[in-house]
Amino acid sequence: MAASATRRSETLESIVNVIARSAAEIRQGLVGRRGAVEAENPSGEVQMEADVWADGILRRRLSAIDGVAQYASEEEPEVFECGDIEDGFAVAVDPLDGSSNLQSNNTMGTIFGVYDQPLPASGRSLVTAGFVLYGPIITMAVANEEGVSEYELSGGERTLITDDLTLPEDPVVFGFGGRAQHWPPAIESYVETIRTELKLRYGGAMIGDVNQVLSYGGIFAYPTLETHENGKLRLQFEGNPIGYVLKQAGGRSSDGTRSLLDVEATELHQRTPVYVGSTEYVDRLEAALE
Ligand code: AHM
Ligand code: MG
């Protein structure tokens, strides 16, 4: 990463602008793309027509940015090389997080992480990360070393709502993924306890659920399961970017024993348990799993 500080910050600004503009196009193009295609993503999950299409838009537009050297997506097996990694960033995206919600017409998102190292990379090499949330309105959260900003998007244009998005002090909500029958006993008893303190909010798209935690405080998890030790979510495309956003918003993340940002990156599509939110609740979760 030999580029000058000015060029680096211009590239980061371009990446965020391109994602905001792509989000407007993605949202509009969801109509008529709610069905599955006859293919699986690299994690063995059914792909929706919208997943493939959103990935195509993001790959085309992000890889064209001068200063983006690698593009990788939850929907593609390999890293797409598009520049000199010695002199550019690697961008990892989940083009449509929660796309199974297309069937029930519920919330979805686009997640992105901009890494300073070739992929797969540690969350410690993230320089910017964030997400777009396709709710009743489109919002975007962007985290960098200065903190977390939230924008409303209209036609791809960003309007700043706050440049200091921080978790509220009194946590209110929780949401845990997977089937309770597959949770290890320690997760089950942790949830038994916190459900007497917090309100359940689970919508089936990590981004929607994480944004509730960012708005109200609390904890979101897609935990370790007895059937799948590493849960469902992927480190490069989901765990790291969301762990970074939560940290910069004053909370923290964990894989059960350590910050997600400290999990060793071994494979592009590796999975990890994800626990993110208010520090007190993530700390208690780790203690419950000890
Ligand atoms: P996706 O990125 O392929 O849509 O999968 C990730 C999603 C998360 O958004 C969400 O937390 C989880 O899958 C929900 O899974 P489940 O339907 O098994 O509860
Ligand atoms: Mg996802």
C-alpha cells in the first residue's frame, strides 16, 4: 500500500460513493428477480437471481475504480484481481445479505469491507466497512478510523444523518439465528437469561437485525450450532465488516472467545460464529461459553 494518503482517501471516498449509487440500482432491480437460479454460491446455498445480479453490478463498478486491486464476493468462488495489490485496496462484499427475505418481502442489505491487505485478510486490516439497509427507506452506515456515519440514500445520493453513530447505553434488543434445537446448552441458557432483560427482534437478515442493535443497543448473534460449529456467516464478507462497524460504534464483536477482528483469516469463504453488540452482552456471552 504505497499510495499517498490523499490518493488513499480519494479511493475510499470513490468506493463508498459507488456502493451508494449501486444500491439505488440494486433496490430498483429487485422487482422481477425474486426467484432462485439453478446454481449454488461457494457456501453451498441457493442463489437468488437478485444475488447474482447485484454481485455483477458491484463487481463491474468497484473493480473499475483506480486504486481497487481486488474484488471478492460471497457469490463468487475466487478473488477477482483488478489492480496492483501493492498499491490498492481489496474490497469484499455480500451483495444481498438476507436475500432469502425476498420471498417474504422483508429487509435485506449490502455489506462491504475495504481491506488494506490481499484477501483473505484479518479484520485488523480493514480501513473502512459498512452496509446499506434496504428498509422502508435506504440507509447506509460507513465506519472508518474516525467513527461511524449514517446516511439516508435517495437516488444514490447520500444525506448525512449523523457522523457519530454510537450504541445507546441501555441495551434493549436481541436476536439469535439458527434453530434453538441446534444451539449448544450454553447458548440456550444465555438466551433464556437475556430474554428476561431484552426484547426479541429477529428478521432473518443480519443487516436488519444488526441495525436494530445499533439503534437500540443489545446483541445479535448467529451462533455456533451443534450441527455447524462455525455457524453460518462468513468472516470476510459478514463477520469482519460488522465486527468493525460495531467496534467503531462503541460496542464489540466475538467469535465466542475473541474479537472477530482477531480471528485468523485462512480461507475466502470461511465461516465463523458471530456475536456482536453492546460490550456488556458480548462479554457475558463469552463468559457463558467458557
Ligand atoms: P445470506 O448472506 O446468504 O443471505 O445469508 C446470511 C443470512 C443473514 O443475513 C441472516 O442472519 C442469516 O442468513 C439467517 O439465516 P437463517 O435463515 O438460517 O436464520
Ligand atoms: Mg449475508
